[in-house]
Amino acid sequence: MTTWLDRESAPFEQEVWDRIDAIARGAADEVRAGRRLLEVVGPIGFGARAGVAEDLPLGEEPEGAHVHVPKVRPLPVIHRTFTLGARAIEADSACGEPLVLSEASEAARQIARVEDRIVFEGLPRAGVRGLLGHEGAVELPAGDWSDPVRTADDLLGALTRLDGAGRHGPYAVAVSPGRFYQLLRPYPGTALTPYQQLQPAFAGGIVKAPVLEDGAVVVMRTASGPRIIVGQDLAAAYDGREGIFHQISLVESVTLMPGVPGSVAVLRGR
């Protein structure tokens, strides 16, 4: 059956597509932090152009009927094109020469970086707010985590603030790379690290997030917390051939569905 991916037009077998899919998804998973931090809903389909939340009351009309309007959030499409040599595919098929898919893996990493920027930073020009700008987010400073005691105090302090505001968890946290490795620094005179100590408090996981420059984001990992909405999961589409190179696009669509106000805490570093 023909689909928008148009793979049927490619002059090579499904087995090549399977390898492209596996390489691309594996490379994207190396980068993605948002999908490890939050619940993922979908994929709901390539044709979905918006993630729709609850209907919001608009008011009562003179006739007495109430009008409700869905609050729509865009589902941005992210794509990146790479080339695959027709000669390389022929050599793989005829001679068993290994097929090099480094361009596919790098394209997938680039898409994954954009996805995480949308999840954490948002896409303001499209009206998408990220976790760092979440409504009612608890804001706290992140101190010097070279001291393991300060590391634990900062993160437990964020949980105390969320819990005190009626957001009782369970929780998950994304941490910038530099601070993530400081979680592995043992307390003086012991083998215990803040990472080990904090795991029971973060049942949803402690995740390294390369998209964060310095700090951490704590989320309530429940159905009322923020979630990622996937329209089209990462897939490869055939764009045709130019000379001796096949043109292939990696495509996905994703957005952040905010949780209830105050279900996120942001610890900001420098």
C-alpha cells in the first residue's frame, strides 16, 4: 500500500529500510531526554497537526447555551534530509559490502536535539511553551553541586516545594550533563552518592539532559503532569534520486502538552 513515506518508489528492498529505521531510532535515543523524563502519548498519526487538550468554556450565549472551545497546541514537524549512495546499496546487495549509515544516524541526532529543545525550551514563534516556561513553575537556584550535600538539598528542596503546593508526585528529574556527573560524586568518607540516595525520591527516573545548559527540571510524572504528544514517530521517507545518490528524509512531529499549573520545578544554575 502506498503511503506518504513513498518507500515503494525506492529501488531497494525493505531490508534496507529496516536498517535505516534501526540506526535512526537508536541514534535519536542517544540524545533524547524528554521521552525518558515524561510520559509519551501516541503516535497519533502524521496527519495530526495539533495536540488538543480539554475544551475550555468560552461563556454563555444569549440563548442560554454554553460554548466550549478546544485549546489547540501545534504539532510541529521536524525533518532532515540525508543522502545514501546508490552504488553503496548495490555493493551491499551484490557483494555483501557493509552499508554505512552514518549520515542517517547524524540526521536522527539532529532531529532529536530539536525535539528536546521544543520539549524543554518550547517553540515561542509557534506558540509552544516548554518545561522551562511551564505555567506556575516553581523556580529555585541551583547551588554548587561539587558538594554532594548541596546537591541532595537542592533537589529535595524542589520536591518539598512541589509537595507543599499539592503536587505530590511521583517525580522525575532531568539534569544538565555537568551536574548529572556531580550526582555520582560520593559523600566524603563513604561510597554513597547523591544519585543513589535520591533514586527513591525520583521514582520516574533521574535523566541526563544535554539540552539543559546548567540546572535541572523536576516534573510530576503522572497523568496530570506534562506529557509529550507524538504525531508521527521518527520515520524515513523516500524523496527520490539525484544522480547516483538517493535522497531520504527523516521526519517526526512532536509537541509538549502542559500539565496542571505548578507541576514543574526549575532549578537554574549560572
